[in-house]
Amino acid sequence: MNFYLIFDMGGTSVKYACGDEEGCLKDTGAFPTPSEGLEAMLDEMRRVFKTAKEKIAGIALSSPGAVDPVKGIVGGISAIPYIHEIPLAERISRRLDGLPVTIENDGNCSALGELWKGAAAGKRNIVSVVCGSGIGGSIVINGTVCRGRTNNCGEFGNCLVNRADGHYKTWSSYTMVKQAAKYTAATGKRTDGKGLFVLAEGGDPLALQLTEEFYEAMAVGLFSIQFTLDTELIVLGGGISEAPFVIPEIYKRMEKMAKEDRFGFLTPKIVPCRFGNKANLYGALFHHLQEMKQ
């Protein structure tokens, strides 16, 4: 059986694993995303590659940004600026003994992982919404990822959800990472997204306000997706999907909206990502296996 080395590049850390053709992952780990530049990233990947216990047949990569999987280039912008507008797949292949390298957008990887063996297994038309440091995602129609003209299809964080203080607010401005930063800036008390939920449950007024803004924005954003695509399922991923109370709270806001505007029949079915922060690893592997068949 062949084994593949998988990397999921994020702004804070790079997760990795060794996977086989059945989708079994092992030897998972992570290293901090290098700030020094591409050579430091390649050095870390090389280190992981050299310590792999299995003979590696190929490299599967999940990347932020507007990924062109055919050219192996990442366009757009992301939290890792040095990976953009270079032959990234080629550079990684050269450093890792010339092995074949495939690359796919991280939001698309999350959707593909869930479609392959996760919460959306057996479905054909789904949307994946990943809420992390920003909001990304993927649209899958008839089992195929929609890419769009510029490979930006599914970048939901850029969608407008309301206009406040004379300025348009994008959906991504309400992610819990940014809401937690607002709390810290206002109070001097450091917290993260999960901590903000805990503070809200404890009755902290500012935390309640910030989490309410988040839930409202999520409800508006997810309803907008459903109106546009009428999808079978919306898979919610990222750190927030691990909190069991998040989806019920979003549904509460949706129910209120639907009752006020009489479009409850379009309320989407939302399920949490089954694989959590490993969804991108599964999806990158699935993409690699599909590409190698062609």
C-alpha cells in the first residue's frame, strides 16, 4: 500500500500526517508556521519528510489563498505571504526528492474531506463554511468543487453582512478570533474565541454583545448561502464547530429571522465538521489520490 505525506498550511501552524489510500491517518503532528520565509518552510517540510516512518509516494498540500491546482500556484492573499505567486508545488517537489505534489485550497480540502468520509458522506451538493482566523469555505455541486473565474469561489469571509457606522462590514469581521481581540482591546483581559464564549455564558456584558454579533452574522451569512445555492447540507468547520452550543444558537437566530420574514422553508441543515481540525488533511489526501488517477 502506498503512503502519502500531507501538509495543511495555516497562518499559525502547519499540521501534517501520513495517510494511505483508505484514508487512514497516522503520525500526525504540527510545527509553527515559519515567519522567516519560504526556505524556512521548505526546511521544516524536509525535516518531517526525512523522519517519516513509511516510504512516501507523494505529497498532498492544503493551502490558504486562491489556489490553482493545475499550475501549482497560490494567488490572492493569505496569512502566509511568501507562498504566493511562485511555483509552490514545484519548489516543494524539488526539496522532497522530486515526489509528485498536489495542492488544493484549504477550504476546498475541508469540504472534500467531509464529502469523502465525514459529515457529508453520500451527499452531492454541499457547502463547507470554515470559521477560523477568517471565514473561508467551499461549494460542491454534483460532487465537484466550484472554483470560479479567479479560484476564489467560496471565500465567504468577503461577503457583506451589514452596514454599521457608515461602513460595510464583511462576514469575516465577526469571526470569534476578531471578536475576542475586540474584548481584549476594550478590557485589557486576554482571551480567545473559546474563552469569549465562556465569558458570555457567565454573563459578561461585553462578551454577550460580541457573541450576539457573531451569531447574528453567522445566521445572515448562512441564510444567504442557502438562498443562493439551495444546498443539501452546510458543514460548519473550524474551531467553533467543536463547541456543541454554537449551531443551536445560530438556529435560534435563524428561526427568528424566518418567522419575521416567512422563509422558514429555506432554513438550511447545518452539521458540524466530523473531522475537526483534521478535515483539511483528509481532503488534501483525497484530492491527491483523485489527481494521481488522471
